[in-house]
Amino acid sequence: MVAQSLRAMPRRAIMADTAPAEADSHTLQALPAELELEEAPRFTPQVVGIGASVGGLQAFTEFLQHMPPDSGMAFVLIQHLAPQQPSYLAELLAAQTAMPVEQVSATTPVAANHVYLIPPNTALTIEQGELRLEPPTAVHGLRLPIDHFFRSLATEQGPRAVGIVLSGTGADGAKGLAAIRAQGGLTFAQDPDSASAPEMPSRAIASDAVEQILTVAAMPAVLQAHARRMPAAPAPPPVVTERPAASLRQIMAILQQTTGHDFSHYKETTLRRRIERRMQMLRLASMETYHARLEDDRIEVEALFQDLLISVTEFFRDPAAFEALAATFIPHLLRNRAASGPVRVWVPGCATGEEAYSLAMLLSEHFDKLDAPPAVQIFATDIDETALTLARRGRYDASIAANVSPDRLARFFLQEGQYYQVSKKLREQCLFSVHNLISDPPFGRMDLIACRNLLIYFDGDLQRRLTPVFHYALAPNGYLFLGAAEHATGVNGEGELFRVIDGAQRIYQRKERLLRPLVDLPWANVGRAGARTSGVTRRTAVTATHGVSTAIERILLRDYTPTAVAIDEQGMIVHLSGRTYPYLLVPAGAPTTNLLALAHPDIQLPLRAAVRAVSQDRTPVVREHLLLSSGNEQIPITLAVRLLDEPDIDTELLLVVLQVTRPQTPLVPSDEIPGMLGSSADVLALELQRTRDTLEAIIREHQEANLDLTAANEELRALNEEMQATNEELQTSKEEIQSINEELQTVNAELSRKIAELDRANADLANLFASAQIPAIFLYPDGRIARFTPQATELFALIESDLGRPLSDLRTLFDCGNLQLLIAHVTVSSVAIQEVVYQPEQQRWWNMQIRPYRTLTGNIDGVVLTFADITALKHAETVLQHANENLEQRVAARTDELAATNEALQAQIAERVLAEQARQQLLQQLVTAQEEERRHIAHELHDQLGQGLTTLILGLKGLRDTFADDDPSADPVTQLQALAVQISQEVRHLAVQLRPSVLDDLGLQLALSNYVDHWSTRAHVAVDLHTSGLDAAPLPLATEATIYRLVQEALTNVFKHAQANEVSVIVECTPTQVRLIVEDDGVGFTVPELWESLGRVDQMGLTGMRERVELLGGGLNIESELGSGTTIFAYIPLPAVTEKGNESGDQSIPR
């Protein structure tokens, strides 16, 4: 039997073995396959949820490094993050895997071979194949994002879900793994020995929700093997062959034989899913092989049994349902309860007790407000003894704070470290007992039955049988509290048993009926032969017949003997002989062996009357001339009923004999009946008399039955009350004895442990006193000696008989005139005192410490005196004092020398600083003069030589125009004209290279932009130029020119050598320096370790760039690898501003 409740799931996610949850539904059955196909969401890849906390980065990294990028799975990483701090986990993990890594920022469809991360200060869920963000589950305090996501993953993917808990602290993830395992999913935990913080995987393992404990490196291989065994997409339900069905029945038989629990009424899809999961773990291919394994391995039988017990529950699950229960049940109870009777609640399938304690808290919150609150008895039952042990202990981890309010935690729990212990009052209200809802008698006179999300795991037949059981177990007007996917109305026509109080929250109230419903008590039918035996057809061996006499007897019995039926006093068929057709017909509905229900409608009334007459009068009854309609014929039959009182039959039975009396008579058509009325008067009279006799017998039977039923009802009611009272007393006594026994065992174990600890402590103390070389004396609060070490006799005149004497009575062997005052001060203030005393006779120094004696409870119960010999320390102190004085003298002399040396060094440093400043100024002036000379030469080339060349070109053109087109003398002029144009272009280019005029005209920022656009157009390479700070203030001319030259040279090298597709140029100016970064995605090159090795012609440009930067006091660095592009980093310091506002170095020239 399922041990607890599960959260109601959306209809689309409910498996074939889960009942629908709509309020207007009137049948509790599996969803049709067609509806599932229509409503199923689009197929999503298998999702692996991974949770971690402390040490999670290392674990995530190791996992992704071992997971191939094409596994076909999606990975969702849930990490405990600081709410107000940004997370860089995506960037860190992206470098460890080829799969895309992204932090979820909005609703995101899940894709295979992707890694998704939770952002800070959010909760993550998965629904309909999409990752969705929600506000955190708690604004402050304990947050459990891993449990939150794992629960949604279990709901979304069912048996395809995979949950993994890695390194971390706390218990987050344990509940979520339990939810995944309850749905048939796969659960892992990191081996605690390999985790940086082992608490979180250890908690998950302790909760029994982990299937495999692995190192992080081993998990990817196991996941891939599991994924290969899982179907790639939802497959249609397979056609069940006879052999697997037989194996399933045999497995159920082994379970029942070994554990004593019958799982044959579990939904078959649930059973198959659990068995297939065990087969996957054992790598078994067929159910027949697994059946053979169970026959030889009782440990695996127990493992399968534990898998079928779904222990997933929590406090106040579905809070709205508990609020509705408080608003409906408790007011009804306060209005209608008896003055002295206790409130009785039954929680079947209580698992680890959270729901039982939740109801206890709910009732206590309302009853404590009353002047005379009633007693509360909550009977919490389950078949899982392990879960019941945890429930009785009432000790839960800190994760319950997510479902239990702080007020309830403070009121009903005692916090013990990271655990919460249920209060004694709450524990005494709950009685936990092993009880099987299917096979054990129910409790009685219950005010409330809370059976939430238990029925969804049973088939429809068992659900129909249990509904009257709940009605039977409830007191008049009692309440039934079910799960969101369960119903108590409209179940196989039993809707009149309960009225709906709150349909949305599944709260029902028992209806009172004049006649009690038929309660099929399974425990009462153990010895009765059922209509079916677990689907296994039983065959009776037929002995071969030999001899003529045997053959004749068989023919006579088969063809000529009338039909005979032996029944008991309730009308149940015990034996059949002869043909049953057409006397007996099988009605629709549940199979039955009641003769009155199977009899043909034409003979039901006379048969009932005859059976009743024989049972009362004990004489045979014969009814002749009965007509039985069969198709188009009427069959005349004779009915005989008698007692079957043969000597060899020790049970009182009745024998019913049915026999055809004459040939069958065809039915008369309705239009011929008037013509035959006269000739059939005797038949009608006989039929009328027979009807009168039957009615009289029925009336007498009804009257007598009413009297018998009334008496029997009173007797049964009294007997039932007695049995219920006895059962309750036994259950209560059992629980009380178990509780007392558990407490006594705990107390006994604690006392034994304390005694052992006390013995050990005494032994340790005795050995410590015997071996310690420290004088110590223990005093009582009044100053009397409690005990002392042997070395204490060196300081006090002590003998063994001095124990119990006041210390003030003894003579001290050291100088300390105020010892008693010090002891009194420590006793009053509880503050330790330390003092150095001298022993003249032995010339020894002692460090005396007087400390308060503290008990384990923190109380002061005396004083402890300890003495440490510091004579050697005193001698060393004296030597050190002399050495210190000598050292101080030497240090003073050395300090004077160092001061003089320091002054000389400071003077030299000042000179060097001035020299360096002068050198830097000379370098700046050199660069400035160089740039000025370049600009002057560029102007000369452009203004003088350029104008002369322009005049020459115009003159040659005019000379060319004087010649005819076909004049051969014109060719040299044309060639000279082309040469002059080429020289003019080269002069212009040379002028631009020497000093781009655009720097003077537009400034550095626009000059770079123009140059980069021109170069990008000419080289057909995309360039991304980014500048910042250049428009704040003009830079020194040398700096602008150097930056421009560096960009020119870098882009020239890219064009010649890099074969790049994209280039990025970044120029940033700050108050202290200008930084330049040029990066390309070209072929790259190997950068030598030393710049001096850059001696090739094609690398001279890099050397020139470095020299330009170093002239301005800057630096240049190059990073490059073959196939990975090249990045150039350069920085040029800007001159500092003096107090007068001028630059310390003059880099500028007049513009």
C-alpha cells in the first residue's frame, strides 16, 4: 500500500495510473489513451536536474568536462546564489564544455545538448517543456530552490526525470529527489567522501531517496547508459502478451509470499514502471529474467517492496486544502461533538508522519482557544515500518521551515541544531501503528479520515471497495478528506454514501442511510473462494475414464440428469450439477455466486419463496407448472427445494433441483391471445393461484426478514461497538506500550552511555592526576580541599588525610600573603586570576592560576589552583633582559649610521629623479621636434613640390593637346604626363605618411575614424572602432601622432599578413594614460620570448611600433598563437599636471 500522499499534478502530466482531478468527474479511472495523446505536450528532451551549494563550481566543472556535448539530454544546474549579487557561473562553465551555457532570464524552451543555469533571487520550474522563473519561495530565511525545481521536474517528466545532488551544505534536494523517485525517475548523489561539502549529499542519502552514489566523474557514463535504455520519445503502449502478464502475476505472488502484502490491486502501469526501473538498475532484459532473480534473491524482493512504498509527503501539503478543512470540519465538530468524547482522526498511509502532525497542529490551534478543549486521538497507519519509525521519532531537518510557518515552528517544535523535534504534546496526540488498509479491519467511529492521494495508486475495483469501508469507519456526519485527484462520489453507483462539502479541495461528509451499504470486508473473505484468483486459470485434472459403466454414468449425468444446485443459508452456490442454461444467467457487473442473483427472472420469485419456506419449516417444497421464457419458447419446469442433510455433510446446505416437465411450448403471438383465452382459463387460474401463493410467501418473508434484520442490526451494532472499543483500547495500549518501551530503551541506553562515560572520565582523571607533573588543588565552594595532584605537596604541606580540610589551615611553601583573598575574589566574581609567586627555599618561580570550577551546566562549584614552574623562564628572562639592553645600545648606534646613509641615498635619488625627468623631457622634445620636422617636410612636399608637379602635369597636358592624335611625337609626352601624375600621388602619399594633415584638421578621433573606414573599404575587412575619452581634452601632439601611427602600422600588418575577417580597434583615454588594443581573428604567429629576435623584414614594423611607444615612456605587448589571431596592447602615459596647472613635460607643439 502506498504510504503517503503526492501533490496533485496537472492533468497533462498524470500518468496512466493516476486518476483525473476534475471536480465534475464522476468516475475514478485511468485517462483514455486517445485523450493522453491529444493533451500531451510537445516532446522535450530528457532533462537532468543538478543541484549544488558549497563546492558546486568544482563539481559542475568536473561533470561538464566528462559529459559529451552530443548526449541528447538537457542539463539544468541549480546553485545556491546570493540574492543581491550577480552570478558569473555561466561564463566560468562555458569554458568547460562545448554545449551552449545560458542563464535563464525568461520563459525558455528546453533544447537538447544545452546547459541552463538558475539566476540569483529566483525560483526555477519546468512546465510544458519550458523553463519558467518565479519569485523565490521565501523572501527571507530558508530557501530550497533545488527541491522546488526537482518537484516540478518530477511532475513534468515522470519516469524520464533525472535528479542529481552534488556538494553542498544543508538538506536542499533530498525532498526533491524523493519526488523524482516516487515518479519512477533516476536519482544520484555525489559520494560524500569526494565532495567538498558532504552534508547535502549525505542528507539526500540518509532520506533513502538516492538510487546510486557515485563520484562526479562516473555520473556521465551512467547517465548515457540510462539514456540509451530510455525511449527516445513517448511510445504507444505495447501489446501485453500472456507471458509478461504471467510473469507480473508471479512477481506479485512472490511479493505477497515474502512480505505478506498483496499488490495485485495496484494499477498495472505503476507496477510495471517500478519493476522496469529495477530491471534497468540490474540491467535485465526481460520480466521473466527478473522473476527468476526474485526467486533466488530475497534482498531484491525487499528492494522492490521498498520501491513500491512511495514515501513522499510534507507538512501542510496543499495549504489551501488545509485552510478549507479548518473552515468546514472544525466548526462542524465544535457544534456537534459530544461533551466528553475525544476527537478521533484516522490517517491511512501516513508515511513519515508529516500529514498526521499537520492535522494535530491544525486542531490544537483551534482547540487551545476553548475553555475545555477536547482530547485528540490521531491514528496514523502505514505498512512501511521504516517510515513509521521516523514518524514516531518526530525529528525533521531544517527544510520543513519552507512549509511550516515560524509561529508553528516556535509553538510545536523544539530546535536541536539543524533539526526540529516535535513537541511532546503533539507527539502524544498521534498514535502510529502498522495497518494494511486492504487486509486489516478499519478503525471505527472516526470524526475525520484523511486519506489523501492514496487511492490514486489502486485500481478501480479496490477504490470501489474502499469507499464503503470509509463510510463504515466514520462516525455519523463524519468527514472524509481526500487528495486532489480522488473522489468519494460517483464511484460505482455509491454516490449516495457521501455529500460534497468542498468539491475543489475534496472534502466530503458521510450520509446517513436507513440501510447500511454492503461493505466488502477483504479481511473477512480470506477463506472464501473468490470469483477469480489473480487472473490465474485453475484447471482440474481429469482422470481418464476406462470401462463402459463409467462412460454410461457420465452420459446419464450429462444428458438426462436434472440441474441440481447446492447452496448455503445465504444463497451462495457451493456446488453445481448438470446444465445451468437456461435456468441460470450471469448478470452484468461484478461476478457473484449468489443463486438468487443468477436465477432467470421468471423463477426468481418462486425460488426465493421456496428457499425461505424450506429454511423455516425444514420440509421440502415443490413448485410445478412454472413457465420460463427462452427466446421464442416457453419452457415448463418443476422447481424442488429440500434440505441436504446427508450423514457425510457436516454443513447445513439446501438442494435446489430444476427440471423440464414436458416439451417446450412456442410463445403465442399477441394477436392470437384473444382467441385462446377461453381454452386457457385453467392455465390462467393456476398461474393466478401460484402468484397469490408467491406474494403471500414474499410478504411473510419480508415481515420476518424485517424482524430478523432489526434484531440482527441491534446485535451487530452492539457487537460492533464492543469490538471497536476493544480494538481502540488495544491499539492505544499498543501505542502506549511501544512509546514507553521506546522511551525506556532510550533512557536505558542513555544511562548506560553516561555510566560508561563517567567510568571513563574517572579513569582518565585518575590517570591524569597520577601522570601530571603540574601541581593542582581542587577546592569546594567553602574552601575545603576536594582533591589534589601529588606535585601539589611541593607548594603546600599536604598529606592524604588533608582531603576535606580548609586550605587556609595549611602552611604554604611560597610567598603569597593574600592567597585567601584571591580565592574569595575568584569565587565571587567567577573571573580567573593569574599571579607569579616565589618559593625561597627552592629558589623557584611559579605561575599560579586560580580559576572557577565550572560544572557541565555552567554553574560555579568551587575553585581550581594550578601552578606552572617558570624558574627556567625567569632565568631566561634575566638573560634576555641583559641581551636586550645590549641590543638596544647596538641598535641605537646602527640607527645613527643608517640615518646618515639614508640622507646620502635620498640625495642621490633626488639627483636621479631630476636626471630622469630631464631625460624624459629630452625624449619628448626629440619626438616633438621629429613630428614638427615631419610636418614641415610634409607641408613642403605638399605646398612646393606638389604645386610644381601640378604645374608640370598641366604643362604636359597642354603640350600633349598641341599634337595630333596620330602624331608619334605625342607618345613620349603622354608617358611623361603619366609619370608626373604617379610622382604627384607618391609625393602626396609620402606627405600624408610623414604627417597626416587630418590630425591637424579634424583631431585624433575623426582622423582614426576616417582612416579606419578608408582602410576597411580598401581591404574588405570589417573593423570595429571604439574610442572613449578622446573628446575630453586635446592630447599632446606626439601622443596623437604615435597612436595614429600605431593604428596605421597595425592595420597594415593585418592587411599584409593576418588574413583576418574582423578587426577590433579600441582607444581609451584616462587622466593618466592612453590605452590602445588592436585585435584580429587572423592566422596569428608565434611570438618570440625576446623582442631582439624580431629581426625579420616582415616584423620590422612591430619593432618600430614598440620603439615609438617606448620613446613616450609607454609599453607594448603582443599576444598571438597560430590559428588564434593576434592582439596588440599598448599604453602611453600622459604628463602629470603641476600645481600651477601646467604639464610637467611639454609634449605639445603649436598647432
